[in-house]
Amino acid sequence: MRIDILTLFPKMFQGPLNESMLGRAKKAGLVEINIHDLRHFTHNEHRKADDRPYGGGPGMVMKPEPIFEAVEFICSPSGQPKIILMSPQGKTFSQEKAKQLAEESHLLFICGHYEGVDERVRQKLITNELSIGDYVLTGGELAAMVVIDALVRLIPGVLGKRESATKDSFYRELLDCPHYTRPPTYRGMEVPQVLLSGDHQEIQKWCKHEAIRQTFLKRPDLLKRANLTEKEKSFLKEVKGKRDGCH
Ligand code: ADE
């Protein structure tokens, strides 16, 4: 996959994109990431990429010309990437959207700033507008990094077998089950016996039940969409019964 990022602050990407899994994915050639400084596409003396809004009002607006020219520079005549504007007005990013984006061959992220971008950019260039949540960041850079991190780990080959994405929280609309590692007893706290039993079927069943329990306790809203079997539904009833018994 190829990812291009158009930003006023290219240095912000240096750490996150070169460390850990993203760094490994780049080194392995599974993803190519190019960062473009929007100021290179300005023509004025001060490399200004923003201007005052028509009609007045507070703040500045990102000018259309540098963005249009940068997009034309990045996009080859043959391949048209998905062009994603990061902004608080976008659709909320989710695991489902990460999966869809991971299937694309070329993505271009535009990191919004100030009061936003000139509306003509949105009208002519943008194919998706994404927000990472209902709060306002100083710019789209951190949001783009979040989205890129979430989607790159879903590209086949990026995660090793041991780190498979199929058990992630949200993979099946459930949160992940709790995890333990050595030692088996720490400060009097025991690892659940079943995890030490070597019985893989029982372990799987425990994980599933705990995932249901965690989801019920922390994010019950997700359970409406979860595809539970009849047996899992009756386990959920048990968990609910226990909770109601406590009150
Ligand atoms: N830019 C500013 N806030 C943002 C958000 N919540 N998501 C995406 N981009 C943003």
C-alpha cells in the first residue's frame, strides 16, 4: 500500500511512523509512506498556506491553491487515491473503517488546520472526511497518525501470527478478553487456573466468556451488534443476573 500525507508539520510524523510496527511494515516494504510539506506548494514569499475567511469571522482558512497543486503532484494520471481529509466534521473513524481502508492500494491524507480548508477543496478533491472523535485537536496530524496506525496493522503480513488481529477488541464487536503472563502467582493474585490447564477448547471458551463479560461491564452498547450464539446469549444472561443480584 502507498500512503501520502499532506501536512503543514511534517516533523510531527518522524517518531510515530518510524517506530514499532509502522517502522517494521515500512522496512518490510508492506507500506510506503511519503510525507509532503504543504508549504512547498505555496508561491508567496512567506510560504503562507492560510488566509482570512471571506465574510469575516475568527481564525484562518487553508488556501485552496497549495492543496490542489500538491494533490496534482502526488496523484499520477492513472491511479486516483482515496483522498481523506482529517477534520472534526468528518465521519467517526472505527475498526470497520480501518478494515475498509486497509484494502485500498493508495491513500492520501490531508491534515486540516486552523478553521478548516477552503470549501472548494472539500467539493472537488476529498473522497472521505474522517474524525477520530468528538473533540477538537490542534490539527489533523495526530488524527491521521491514529488512522494510519489502525489500518496499517490490518494489512496482510504486518502483524506476525502471534499478534493476529482476529482477536482484537472490536474484531467481532466484542472487547478483548483479559490477558496474563508469568508469573502464575504475583502478590497473591492468581492467573485463572484454566489458562494453565493446556486444554485449548476450555481456554477458548473462557476467553469468549470473558470477552462477553468485559463488553457487558464496559461497553454494553456493543452487545446489540454482537453476533452471539444461543449458548453465548445464555452466558450473557447469567452475567446480567449476577450483576443484578449485586444491587
Ligand atoms: N482535527 C481536529 N480535530 C480532529 C478530530 N477530532 N479528528 C480528526 N481531525 C481533527
